[in-house]
Amino acid sequence: MKKIFLLLLLTFTVATSFGQWDWNLNFEDPSYYNRVFIDTISNSNNIWQIGTPNKIIFNSAHSPTRAIVTDTMNYYPSNDTSRFIITHIRQGPFGGNESLLLDFYFKLNTDPITDYGTIEVSIDNGLTWINLLTQDTIYGFHWYEPKPVLTGNTNGWVHFSEELMTLTYLVGYSDTLLYRFTFISDGTQTNKEGWMMDDFTFHDYWEGIQEIQNDGLISLFPNPTSYDITINSTNKSNTQIIQIFKNTGLLIYNNSTFHGETIDTRQLSNGIYLLKYSDEKSFSIKKFVVNH
């Protein structure tokens, strides 16, 4: 199930300055292929292919019928470095609070450690690259699935979901993002099938009123909770907005005139939720668990 990403709102209301835009890539519509660049310049024998997988383990796409695979029929070779790049053109009236999410499904069948994948993002047309797995803590990226290890065997499809909002604040705004996917093999041929990906979602969110994220703004207790949850704010404000989201992304509670500290959670079913607290200048998002 797809997890909510930071600041996700599921509706667009013209009266407010909120909005979102999704671009989905499942390799079924060839008109999107022009945004996928398989790099045969640095490697003329690049093994990435878009098509119907026809191997023993990689025998079907996540959603029929096509995926992007390190060769749709053959084992990946030794001593190979193959890349492809997806271009994401951002939509919306940016300039306030912006966020973006990279979301897709993948399978791996590789020799552990020595054969592996990398994922990078660039906001300057490929001049500099940020590694989404090794530099995630440096840039404050958020994971909405467990952080993956891009080597070894996944034993089925794995959901990748990472939120990159801090790119805007730390690096700068760009209306075009490049995502680079690289598969690297060592000198030993192990007859493995490689890496396969499908069902990409590139999610943009924008908010006209700029806020600053402050994870220390609030704390929640008790957590897990059975009945009530108390919000302890370090900065009391006349304006307090509380929103609660289910892990599916559904907004289930929205109070723009919140006063006090306690919310009754007895009406919520058991599960994981995200609470967003906003004041006039900043916001904080915390996860909490309801367990009656």
C-alpha cells in the first residue's frame, strides 16, 4: 500500500494555494518513453531495456506488461556499468513550500554486495548528483518504506518511497529533475537476472504559504495511544492547525482553529497515522500509533 509522503493533501482547492500533480510511468504508454534515456553514450552495450520480462525470476512486470529491466531475456554480464535517466518536469506555481516524492516498485536478483544498484538525483541537468541512499541523512530525505539495500535478492517486489522536500531548501529550486539509475557488476559471472523496476510515481506538492519544517516543534504522548494523544508544542501560537492522515494518504482530521493539547483518538481504528502541526511560521509532522 502506498504510504503518505510529507505534506500530502489529496484534494486541490482553488480558494487556497495548495496543489499537487502526479506523473505515473508504467512503461505501457510509449509516449512517455521520451523521458527515459538509456545511456548508450557511456556504455554502448547498455543492458537496460523496456519490455516484457521473460526470465525465470523476472517473468512479469509489476503491472502488465512492460517494465524496465537489465535485459528482458538474458543474465546480466560481468564488468558492466549501465545507466538510464528519467526526466521529471515539475508542474505547478512553485515558489512557496514545495515537496516531491519518488515512488516505484522493484525486484533484485544479484550477487550480494559486489553487484549493486544506485539511484541519484540532479537539479542542475546532470552537473552534480545526489545519491538518494547514501546521502539521505545529509539532505534530510524521508523514507516511507524501509530504506532498501540495492543488492542481493528481494524475493518479490519491493516498494521504494522516498520524499525529497529538502532539495528545495538546501540545494535550490529547479523545474526539471533528473533521476539516474545505475547497475554495476563485478568481474565474476554468476548467472543472475539483475534489477527490474516498474510503476513509477513522481509526485509534486506545492503550497503558496512558505513554512519552515521544525521537527522539534512538537512531541506526542503517549505513543502508542489507546484513547487520547497529547500535543506538546515548544512554541505556543494563536494559530494552530492540526491535520491527521491515514497511512494511505487520506486526510481524516483537519482543524484550523485548534486550541488545547489533547485529541480524542478513540474514533480511530488501530494503525499508523501522521499528524501535521502548523503555526504561523513552521510545521512539524509526527507519526503515531493507535492501539486500542
